[in-house]
Amino acid sequence: MLKKKHKEKNIYKHERGLHYKPLSKILLISVIAILCVISYLPAYKNNITNWDDDRYISKNPYITSLSFFNVKEIFSNFYFCNYHPLTMLSLALDYSIGGTSPFVFHFTNVLLHIINSLLVFWLVLLVLNDLKTAFFCGLLFGVHTLHVESVAWIAERKDVLYSLFYLLSFISYIKYIKLTRKDALPKISACAIAVTPNEVSLRVRVNYYLLSLVLFIMSVLSKGMAVTLPLVLIATDYFYNRKLLSKKIIAEKIPFLIISLIFGIIAILAQKTETAISGLESYRLDESIVFACYALFQYVLKLLLPAGLSSFYPYPSEISWFFWFYPLIIMLIIAIIVFSLISWIIPDTW
């Protein structure tokens, strides 16, 4: 019983935090947005490159008009080894405004990235109720150099667009979780009109759940990478101390997992239509695992030390002996994270 109380205290202590003044939030949000705009001012000077940009814009027949035929083709076919119809539609909207003018496409990319940075701020504030941490995370997300490629490169519209719906779906799910707790009912009942708090809570919970599901579908329709969201939701359930094996929790995840499975298969089939996932056939399975661990390590390294960045990272012609240390490093990092989480959630365990 004592451990359970400690666990609940650590998991939900952020919800008993201070209620920050709206002016403070507006000020910090404005700082994030302004710094993002300043950071990406050079992007507006960029032209359409001959590396994917031309395939998506100047040589893309499906974005030249928003006709029924083009929309049907966008949703029924793969394009350039991808299936991302909402991304194609967003490019078509930009084309209808400015034609092949690169400014409109860059403007939309930067705008979406600013919105995503503010959504990260909202997400962290919603989970931790810590204004300083939320500001730091939103700002880091907004101005970190690892995001430059996704924002300043028109062809990576799919990154900023899927992230928009991904974050919105995640936020909606967290709102849904928070409303399943009894201590959230008084906040809801204040808005009730001729209905009981439980009825209001049920309606709002269902709406947030359905909203999260719809936004998830929109995310996978923007980029296949969004299929990872169900795993994030399961980790979120664990964070909020929900019973992962309960029938209710499992039933909640089934629609997300089915959608993830379907679009995961679609993404693989789309990638096979061209050379997007070729080049690995000559490597053994263990070597492919080494490459994956190396790439994951590089993401962490570049996050902390963003130097030596490139627009293209080729597979090595041969695997040097030091590459085999990367799986061990990744396992060590995972062990440290798990140890830290358990120590934080159950402080008396260690």
C-alpha cells in the first residue's frame, strides 16, 4: 500500500502544480514562435532543388489542380515510393496559390513547424505542468538543427505535416486519459448544462478518444512513420499507471493497432515500388541490426552535438570492428532509461 501511494504521488504530482497565468504562457509561446521565424528566414530564399523537390512540384501532374481526377489519383496510387495523400493535397493547395513559386511551399513548411513547436510546448505542459520545461522543450524542438532538413526542404513536407496530426492525436489521447480519472470530474461538471458530471465526462472522453483516432488516421495519411503512435500511447498508459492488460485498455488500442498495421504494410509496399529500401540485400541480418543501432546512436549524438550534418548518409562499403559496439551502447542507454524510470516511479525499489 505504501509503495502504491508513492507511485501515485510521483506519477500525478505534476497535476497538483501551480496554475500559470495566461500572460506567462502567451509570452513564452510568442518567444518560441518568433525565434522559429528568425531561425528559418533563410529558408524563404531557397529554390526548388533537383533532389526530390522537382518530382513533388514541377514534375508532379497531380498537384496542378484540385480536380476530382487528381484527388482520386492521389488517394488511389503510390507516388515516388510513398503513400501520403494528405501531403500531396497540401502541396496541391500551395500550387493553387502560387504555382511553382518556392516561397509559398517554404512558407507553409515553416508555418507548420512553428505550430508543431507550440504543440510540443502544450504537450509537455499538459503532462508535466511545468512551464519552464515546456518552454525549453518547445524551443529546442523549434530551433534545433536536426529539424532543418524537414523544414527547409520542400520535399519533406510529409515530416512537418504528419507531425502536426501526430502531436494533436497524442494530446487528444492524453486529454482522454485525464478525463477517465475521477478527480477530473469537478472540472467538467462546471461546464455541465442539464446533465450529470458522469454524463458530461463520458461524452467528453468519447469525443477526445475519437478525435485522437481520426487525427491518427490523418497522420498516417501524411507519412507512414506515424504508425509508431500506438506504441507511444501504450507507453503513455504506463506513465499514467493504467492497467495495460485490462480489457478496457486493450480495446482502446485495437483500432490504433489495426490502422498502424494496415498503413505499415502500405508503406512497405510503396517503398518497394522504387529503390527506397534497396541496398540492404547484400548485408546479413546481424549487419542490418548494427546499421539500425548506429543510426539510432547518431540521432542521439546529433541531438546533443549537432556537428557534421549531411543531407545524405550512405551505407559504409565495409563494416569496421567498432560498428559492433553500437548495439551494446544502445542496450546500455535503454537499460539506463528503464532504471531511471523505475527509480522515479517507485523510489523505494532501489
